[in-house]
Amino acid sequence: MKKDNLILLKAKGFNVPRFDIIEWNDRNTDIDIKKYKRKYAIRSSSYLEDGEKNSFAGQFDTYLNVSPKDINKKVKQCFNSVNNKNVLDYLRKNKIDKTNLKMDVIIQEMVNSNLSGIIFTANPQGLLNETVIVVGKGLGNKIVEDRIDTTTYYYNNTDNIYYYDGKKDLLSKKQIDELLILSNRIKELLGEYIDIEFAIEKDKIYILQARPITTINDKKQVILDNSNIVESYPGVSSPLTISFVKKVYSGVFRSLSLRITKNKKIIEKNYDYFNNMVSSSNGRIYYKISNWYGLLETLPFHKKIIPIWQDMMGVNNKSYEKNILRISPFTRIKTFFNILFELKKSQKNMEILNNKFIEINNEFNNSFKKGMKTKDILKLYVKIRDELFSIWDVTLINDLYTFIYTGRLKNKLKKKNYSEETINEYISGISNIESLKPIKELINLSYIKGKISKDEYKELFNDYINLYGDRNLEELKLESKTFRTNPELLNKKIREYRKDKNKLKELYEELNSNKSTKIKTNSLTKKVISGISNREISRLNRTRIYGMVRTMFIEIGKNLVKERKIRKVEDIFYLDIEEIVNNKKLDLKKLISVRKKEYIMYKELPNYSRLIFSEKEFDKHHKRVNKVEKEISKNILEGTPTSNGKAVGEALVIEDINKKYDVKDKILITKMTDPGWVFLLANAIGIISEKGSLLSHTAIISREIKIPSIVGVEDATTIIKTGDYISMDATTGKIEIIRRRKKWTV
């Protein structure tokens, strides 16, 4: 009941305006009004209000600004509101016995508020790790009755960042912090999901009432986490990309399930489970990480494997709910031995996969022709997709293999008291890794231009596009421009490298030198090297697969433009695969128009690392989004060193990869990287990333091109600003801001 909550809050020292309680049994007795001198709020406190099943929200009468002479009248009206027609209808609808409906009435001093509002400690729509603050000028009843303009603040409790939807920014950062502190204290008393009414008078915050949010169901949580996957899909991704990624993960994980259980019934029984290993919200792609943990818990030694997996994937929030798949003890034992068997032959299977990919790639090149009909393109797409789904799951076995042996190697070296620098040197003992080849060949092409004939150069240029044309920034987004779709981008990149001939020569000699590893080779090291090498090969091949898909759907886009179903070829990316397949039944132009407006809003939303939903994920819908940047004032940061070395220089914060940046001799600061960043890193002197791990592309590529890198640096893009003069020590993981930009000039 409201009265019980108010009594408890007052007793615990919260700033609750003075109040009296008139009990149900005294409802017919007049109150002595001599002691009342101000204006008051008269509120109900029903015995049945705010329950788990029935909230009675807005059903009973409330009166504000009641003068002492009207108190008795309004108290009686509040008591009598149990007989209101809307209340009786509510009772009938919810099959509640009216004899159980009793209430007390609260007489509370009015606060002459300049601002008032409501705090929801979880978004009532069902987003559990988001606090929502609705605030407006004047009294709270005007907010509830929609009589004034309000501003709503959405605060992500995982990332500690917020934005607001409204015409004016009504609350200061200090006030928001105070409200959040108060709400967290109240949660400790009353429960996790609370609706708190507050008022602010002359910067003093009053708590008027607090009650449970009855619409929240946290029994079945859906947890979305962008650890690791944000490297491949930073920022927003198009509907076409999202739909394809979902199909990829669904198909691959079903194949993986069949491989490790050898039981088709398991797949049918847990179809929804395997069909949802990734999800999306607000145009961003996430792992549905609760499902991942369920799968990992079926593995042998999962208690040891999960921490290693978390470390390699860069998962910051290590806690998770047990969510084991529904499989019998016999199947679990069988799975145990199947996984051991698959791990043992994983490197052989990766070799088979790499050869199979060559066949599929050749099949595509021989089958795809410009001008193909849409139905024929879709047939080719389905054929290639199904062929890859049936075998691509071995890359996940290889990832597990790599994580396990890398973790074992790290632990072995730590026990021998090796430094972090030495451990990194061990793990980076891989020469000529597959994912480095695109940058190596690009540097070679840039270096020899001018030394060979135009015809020879043109042939090498075309060969490069055929081999590596799909590798570029944000290359796993189908909407991204690549060297294959836009060859002029390759010409531009070559011109950039040739601007500094000395730097180009240095890169050419470094990448073509015969490197000798200092690693003492043993069986454990060989396993790590093999696993990482195959992981990089599969990642490059994955890029080529996405290149095939991109090419096919761009061609479909051209067909739809000719048929006048869409306006521009690029509009194809605003449709998902099912909509493209069933395009005859849909108004594609109208659908695309709606999506474009949604995506304008999505791009303005913060890029949250984790979203915890009640039962089902959803997208946000706002009229406007006003981002508030988190401000942190400190000059020393720390992270995980992944490529040794030191660098001192000017910082360059990269937030939108589609913008043009001069990265030469800069230390790049970013939230995450993807494989295509290799082209930027070649001209930088260092890289600092908020995301990443020892096996991320940031780490592997920076080690190979000999620039220092530090990953896992919390709030790096917030604390460090473009133009700051900084030092980084990628042996210790320490970063220092030497001078702020405003204090110096270049």
C-alpha cells in the first residue's frame, strides 16, 4: 500500500512531505482541520492497489491544492471513489469481489514545485536496465493528465549514459544524478521495479509516493549484449543486413547443434533457442547472450570454458542466469564425447572448409551474371546459403578450440611468471596471417605503381579487387561500399598511401621482411597458432561470402528499380530478405519511406552495450532524440595491452567511420574496430579501443604492422578528445593525457 511505503520512506530519512493517514474505519468521521494550515494533496491508498495482478492505476480520485476548509469534503470524495463507475467496471472485468475493496486516504502537504515528475526504475515497456524519468513544469497531476509538455529521460544503468525526448532539457546533470541515487536507495527498500513520484522545489527534491511497477515481468529475461559482435557490426545496420545475419547465425547454430548432439529431435525441440542466437534493437545487432550461455553450459568443463570464452569475447558483465538446454542426461553425456571428438579433428575440418569455400566461390563466379532475373538470383542465393550453413559451423568449433588453447597457454605462461608483454609476444607468433594479406597486397600495389606499365598495373588492380575487393570498413554490413562495388575507393586509398613515399617504403619493407618468431615452439603453441590462423582465414572468407550476398542483392535492387517498385538501388538495404522475396504483395516504396525515418532516429540513440528486456526485445520510437554526452574528467586510463610498444602523439577520436579522417601519425581512439580497419591502422602510430580482446582484429593486425594497441579502455572516446596530446604504453596498458587540446596549438 502507498501509506506503508510512505511510512517506511519517512522512517528511513527520505525527504517526504508531512502526511496524515485517515483509515477506512474512520471514513465517516470528520477530521479536526484546526491543525492544517497549508494546501494539501488528498490521495487514495487502496488495499488492492498496485498488486502483482491488479494495479487500479488512475481508478481512484486524487485532489491537489486542497485548502484546509475543503479537506473533509475531499477525503469523503476520495473514499467514495470506490463506487465510481470506472472502478466497478474494473472490478467486474478482473473478477474482483467488491467487499474486498477498502482504502485509506493520505493527506499530504503540497509541495510548491517548479518541476515534478515520475521515476520508473525500469522502463514500463519492458526494458529492465533502463531508468525512465518523466518531468514537467508545475504539479505532477498535469503530467499524468497530459496537460503540459514533458521531457522524458532514458538512462541506461549498464553504460551510465542517457538521452532525452522533449523540447527542453529540464533537469541538470546534478539533478539527474540525485534522482538516480534516490531511486537506487528506494529500490533497496521496496524492490527492483518501482514507480516513484517526486517534486522539486527550489532545487530540493521531495518524494511524494512510491509503488511497484505492476506491468513488469522479469521471470523470463532476454539479454542482448554487443560484446565482440560490435566489431563486425558497429553502429546501426540496415534491415537487409540484420535479416541476413539472423539467418546466418540461425543456420550455423542449428548445424552446430546437429554436429555435437547427432540428434535432430534436439533441434526441433529447441528451435526457438537456436533460431535466436542474435537479435536486434534500434537498428543495432546484438548477441542474444542468454541463449549463448545455455549452449555453452552443455559443453564439457563448461565452468572452466565460460570464463575463457568471456575473456576472449571481451564480455564485461560476467554474471549470467543458468539457462541449460532441455536435453536428457544420456544426450548430455553423448554430447560430451562428440565435442571432444569434434575439437580433436577441428583443424582438419577447417582445412576441408577452406577448400570447400574455394569451390563455392568459383561456383558463384561462374553462375552469377549481371542482368539476371530476381528469381534466378534468389535461387543462387539460397543454394550458396544452404551449402555454407551445412559446413560453416566448424568455424565455431575452431573458435572454441582457439579460446581453450589460448587460455591454457596464457595460464601456463602466467604460472611461469612471464610478463604480459612476453605472453602477447607468444600469441602474436603468427606470420603472414590471412587477414593481413589485403593490406600487404595493397601496400605492394601502391608501392610498385609508377614502376610498372599502365596495363600491368590495371591487371594487378583488377586482381586485387577479385581477391580482396570485399574487405573494407564495416565490410559485414551489406549496405557498406567496398572496393568491389566502388572501385574508385581503391584508387583513392592508393593515392593516400602514395602521398608519403617514405612511409610507404617503410611499410612495404616491414610487411615483406622475413620475420623470425622468438617463440619457443611446443605442441601447445602450435595449437594456438593453428587455431588463430584458421580463425583469420575463415574471417576473410566470411567477408567474401558477404561480398557475394551484397552483389546479388544490389542486382535485385537494380531489377526492382526497373520495375518501379523502389526508387533507388540503395533502397534495397531498407528491406529484409522476406520482404524482398514477397515483394509483389507489399508497397515497398511506402515501407522504405517509414524505415528511413526510423533509421534517422536510431542513429541518434546511444550505442548501448547491453539491453535487458522483459520477455521480448523491441525497438524505440521517439519524436526526437537529444543525446547527452557522458563527461568524465581524468587524465590516466588503463586497458589491456595487446600489441607492445609506446607512442606519443595527437589523438583522433573516430566515431563515424563514413567520415573522412586524416589518420597519418595519429593515435586512433575508437569504441571498436572491424577487419576493414586494417587500412586505417597502417598509417596510424597507435590504436586505443573501448572494446576488444587478445584475439580481436585490433590486437592481431596491430601486432603484425608493429603499432601499439590497447583494448578494453572504458570510456576512452568520452575522456579523450580529438586533438589531445597523449602517450600510450602498450606494455603496461597505461594511457596518459599529457595536454588537452584547448591548452595547446599544433
